[in-house]
Amino acid sequence: MPNPFELEFMQNAYLAGTVIAILAATVGFFVVLRGLSFAAHALAHIGFAGATGAVLIGAPPLVGLLAFTMLGAAVMGWLGERLRGRDVAIGIVLAFALGLGALFLTLYTRYATETFAILFGTILGVSRTDLLTTAILGALAIVALAVAFRPLLFLSVDPEVAASRGVPERFLSVGFFVLLAIAVSVAVQVVGVLLIFTLIIAPPATAEYLTARPSTTIALAIGLGLLETWAGITLAYYIPWPVGFFIASIAFAIYLLARFLHPVFHVHRSEPAAEHAADHA
Amino acid sequence: MSLGRRTILQGVSGSVRAGEFVVVLGPNGAGKTTLLRAITGLIPLAAGTVQVAGHPARRGDPCIGYVPQRRPLDPDLPLRGVELVALGLDGHRWGIPVPDARDRERVARVIAAVGAESYADGPAGRLSGGEQQRLFLAQALAGDPQLLLLDEPTASLDLHHQRELLDLIARVSRERRTAVMLVAHDVNPLLSILDRVWYLAGGRCATGRPEEVIRSDVLSRLYGSPVDVFSAGGRLFVSAGDRNA
């Protein structure tokens, strides 16, 4: 077997995977912080309807993904804080989007491979054009996140005080969902709509167990996302199983490890609470 | 002051002087929180004005420090106490926070002012309710406000920690000449430190020293129904009056 780094499709896969892992982990930090994991998951399923719809009319799936996730994002962002705890409403929209996707697939009967690609990703089939689109979208989204970082952090941790200090609530809420829509749309290329959690939620959720500083958490999440993506792509080159399976399995294993290690890292933190308990007794 | 079609407060008028400690009292739903939110500019007024330090109240006014009622922080929140406090100083600014020496010193000073040095470097979500409340107070003080708005800051604390926090707020207010408006349910723990009370009920407001406001005749007029006030052991008790008495 040739060295994977010499093949163009593998180079494309590593490069696209790198951009996507960085973007997904950074956006994912705020998704976890804002308690929007389920909304992110739903957005991917809304994207599924968009992607299958695009295939049906002969457009690139990424265009359909972006169009549908952006629309969903705008609505969710508009609802803002009211979205917290609205799992049932999100779930019903998610189910409707999946149903719509199923209809589009039935109407478009030619290639089952398209379906598989949208559901589970096609990182090994990324073209130079896809790579360029991904890189541009990713760079724009990361710059936007860097600019909005501090007020978005404030709004996520402490919405009422942030609003009273003049942080533009609705603008940031809608803006963040638009960035999430971009992250979901490009991440679908790697892991597909069904495994979106592995790139957007797993790395930051794992990192949160290991550190309490926002910047360290994001750096660690990016590191984990890169490690998982690169390892997944490499393994899929040598073993003919799906990339998504490898990435999801590695992410799961590392998450379990972090949860297991969690008490070790946080031993000193429970001490003040214990002192207070003694105080009250 | 209206929320939707409902008028919450009407004809409320009063002033708070620099360094003055005002306690806002009243039954549930009387509009105590609404009053604070109107002062921060979070709720528009249906009529009238709120002036803070000589200008109309608006969102993002650095003259105001606000500690609302909130849920306890998520234990896994990836944020340390110092970062939580620093958000009060620069959280509204764009970009990635890169605190300079001056900002760091200001944050350290307010953390010292609330006595949170020993735990401010740890994860904020893992602290006790009282410790978190001190950090929120430090966050509100970080911008060096002239008016501090506190919404039931002692709500989830036991008596011992309530006393500590209230004494701390009184000391901070005195030392910094910061005016305080503190929403409370029970006036008794505050009698020794407050200057005036604002009593909200029935959409109206009565202000003055506690002995001028917390009286049967004043509160009965406010509620529009008989109210009895008892005093025992230097403590005040308010209860619905008995018409047949």
C-alpha cells in the first residue's frame, strides 16, 4: 500500500479534516457551554433534508446543507434563551426534517451511496473544490468566533448580567447559530449527520472534564478533535471500515477515559465544600 | 412600569443618595425585580424616567453593578472565579480577553474586597452558594459602579452565611460610597445596616425609615386591605390583619 500522505485524496482528507476539527471544537465549546447539544444534533438532521433535497435537484449536497441549516439556525437563534429546555419542540422539528429527507431519498432512487455519504460522511472523497470551500468557510467562522469570543462567553455564562452590561443578546444568539450551521455543514463531510456529536460535542465535553479555563478548554478540545480526526482517517486508509466509525469510537474511548480521570483531576476542588459542611454541623 | 399589558408599578418615585443603603421590600410579584431591571435598562418604562448619576438609565451603564437572582453555576463550567469576575470588567468588549496588568490588578482588588482570594483561582461551578455569591458581588464591583443593585443575594444561604454576606455588602458600600438597592423578603437581618426602605405593594411604593414605613396604617393603605405590624425583640413582623379585631 502506498504512503497515504502521497495520495491526493488522502492529502485532501487530512487537510479538510484539520480545518473541520478546529472549527468543530471551537464552536462546540460554546455549544456545550450554552447547553445546545441537542439543538446542534437537530441542526444536522435539518441539514440532512437539505442535502438530500439538493441531490434531488442536482445541486451539490453542501449547498443544500448550508441553506437548510442556516434557516434552522436563524429560527433557533431568534428564539435564543427561550430554546433552553425546549427538547420536545426541537425533537419534533428534527423528526420532521428526517422524514422530509426520507421522502427526498425515495424520490431520488439512483444512488444509495449518496445517502450513505450524507449519513456517515465521505471525507476520503473530498475534492480540491470541497477543500477550498471548507477552508474559506472555516476561516471566516473562526475569525467571527474570535471577535465575538468575550461577549459570547459572558452571555453564555451569565445572560442577565451580560444583557444589562449592553451585550447584544439577539445579535450574538443568531450569529452564533449561523456559525454553528456552518460548522455542522462542513463537519457532515467528515462524519455525516448521524455522527455530528463526535466532532462538535465530544472534544469540548471531554476537555471540560480536564480543565476549568476557557482558553485551555478550547485548546484541549482542538487537540482532541485533531487527534481523533487524523487517527480516524489514517485507520480508515488501512482498514476498509468507515472513517466515522473510527472517529466516533476514539472520541468515545477518550471521553470515557476523561470521565474516569475526572475525580483525580478535581480532588482538591471538593475540599472547600467539605469544610463548609463541617461548618454547618 | 408595564410588562406586556400588565401594569406592574405605578407612581413610584424616589431617590437613592451616594453611599445610601436602601432595602426594597414587598410581597411576591410586587415588582421588586422589575424595578431593578428597569433601572439597569433591561425593561423599558411605560412612562417616566430613571436617572442614574445624572443621566437617563440605559443598558450597559458602567455606573451600575447588578447581581440578579440566578441559578447556581453548572459544576462543570469551564471558568475560574477570576475569569467570572473579570467578565464584569470587560465582558461586554469584543475580541479575545487578554487582560493587561491594570485589569488584572483591578480584578484582584475586588476579589480581595469580597474576601474570595482563597478560592477565586478554582473552578467557579464547584464553589458553594455563598462563595459564588461573593464572586458575583466582586463581578458587579469590578467596573467600580456608583449604584449596586442586588436581587435577594442571600436567598439560598443559611443564617450564618446570610449575616456574613450582608455585613460584607454594608462594609463595601460604606468604604466605596456605593449606593445599594437590595431586594429582600425579610427586613430583620437588615435593620442594623439599612438607611431606608422602599416598600412595594399593590403596584405602589412607600419610602422612608423602617419605623415610618413598616407600620399598620402605611402598609394597610399600600395593600388596600388591613395589615398588622408587630414588633417583638427588636424584630418586625408583618401579617394580614383581621377585620373583626
